[in-house]
Amino acid sequence: MRAYATELVEDHDTDATRRSALHRMLDHYVHTAHPAALLLSPDADLIPPGPALPGVTPETLTDDRQALDWLTAEYTGLLPAMERAAVSGFDAHLCHLAWALEAFFDRRGHWHDWHTAQRAALEAAHRLADPEWQAFAQRSLARVDGRLGHYAEARTGLDRAAEAFDRLGDTVRLANTHRSLGWTSDQQGDLTAALAHNQRALELFRAAGRRAAEARVLNAVGWYLSLLGRYDQALTHCEQALVMMRETGDRYGEAATWDSIGHAHHHLGQYKQAVIGFHNALTVYRELGVPYQEADTLTRLGDTRQATGEQAAARQSWQQALTLFTELGRPDEAEGVRARMRDRDRERGLA
């Protein structure tokens, strides 16, 4: 049926008619995907799309669950739509779609699709010769480079994006770039730099009055304080972030913050509170369909169960995490979980 429909279009419609139909379809996708992205990430600094053509009716989405459901249902159509936009000269549509899908790509672990989309968006941004779009595209590609473990490429791209946003005087996007630089520094083992980048982002977001972004970065600062052993300070930051996220309705951010709270309580020896934090995080991650973060939290929950002597529960959490990391193609994280399980077995004389 699809092939027959294509034949009819080619035989009976003019080039102008076909191009107009493609334009309306891409407008529909862009003007639905853009608000969907903001529902998934209220702190996103996306470039707003221009007005849609007359007659285009975007989907109405009211919460992050509906946004995730729509993106999941339309995913197999959105990828070829971006390919069609690239070959048909709709560079702005390609960029908007690639950027709007960032949070979805990340949540679902579609990092190779994300990389392909952002590479195409960067090429389109260069064709458009717009410095702001080029900086945005450079940052987007660098972010997925980091997810794929290409940390040197990620840092180079993020440094270029930060310089560009600084020249443009775009403090909000500069702040978000500092957040990404913080994550990359973390992956490269420099926790002090990771904290410094997030503290700088926090300053910029507060100055710009971006409350949703401020809340997420408060949690990030708390997380790095916890990793650096400053657990009481970490809890102060994360508890403030949790209140703000509930006000802004940021469910994903709330889950991440509960995970940070669990981490700090664990290292303070407050295992009961740690388990509560991890379980709260897992409930939301599973509701939102975020397997990578779910696996991360399961790993830490296993650590807490191990610390309290609950050997079977610890192994169960680690096994669930191992399954998710393996399915996501994350060998380093999977090996980290296996090492925990091997150490546990040695301690019990099972190895």
C-alpha cells in the first residue's frame, strides 16, 4: 500500500504539491516534538521553531508521560523524516527535530541514532551559516559523543560550543554547556572540575531566573559534593532541589535527585534513608522508561543492601542492573557490576 501510494503521488502530484505536503508533515513533527521535549526536560534551552504552515495541527500533549508515549509511537517515522528533511533542503526542520529528540534518545539509550541525527544537524547548521545554530549543533553532537565514551571529542566540541555561546552573550546556553562539561569531567575522573562547572552553571541560571534549570543543577552540585565526600552539604543542596522540582513538575529531575539523596545517606551510614531514596528514584525511572539511570540506581541500591548484610537482595539488584547495562551496550558499567558480584562471592567463599 505504501509503494502504491508513492506511485500515485509521483504520477499525479506536481513537485510543488509534493514539497508542500512534505513541509506540512515536517511542521507537524517539529511542532509536536518541540513541546514534547520541554515536557521531558523543562530546563531545555531549545531554539524555538518558526510558525507552522496553515492547516498544520500539532498533537496536544499535557505531561511527560504523554510526551514519551507519542515519541515512542512515532519514533520509527521521525528518523526517516529527518533523513527526508536532509535530502530535501529542509535544514531547519532537521535541526529542530534532532534537538527536540535529545532527551528521548538519552532516556531510551538510542545513542547511535542520536549520534547520526546530531551529525546531520551539525552539517545542516553549517549550511544555514547561523553561528547560534552551529554552536547548538556542536554541543548536541558533543553530548552524545560523551554518552558513547568518546570523551576527548566530547570535550573538544563542548569547549567550542562554550566559546561560541560566550561570544554570542547567550548565558543560558553557556550554562547548559557548563553542565555538559561537568558530566564529561566526571567521566574523565576529575570530580573537582565537574563540581566547578556545575557551580558556574548554577550561578548563570540563577542570574537568568531559570528556575527549572537551577533545580537540576542544584542536584548536580549536590551529587558532586557527595562524590567528593561532603555528604551533609550534598543533602542540603539536593533537598532544596527536590522542593523546586516538585514545584516545576520535573519528574525526571526528581528521580535523579532521590538517587543523589540515597547516595549521600548511604555514605553517612544511614542505610534506611538510602534505601528509601533509591526506591523513590527507581519508581519514577521505571514510570518514565529510563533504563540507563534505572541500572545506575539499581547498582547503588545493591551496594546499600550489601552494606546491611542483605546478600540475596544485593545480588538481585546487581543482576537487574547487569541485565540493563548489557542490553544497552554499556560494557564498562556492566563489568563494574560483575566486579561487585565477584567480590561478594569471594567474601562468602563462593568464588
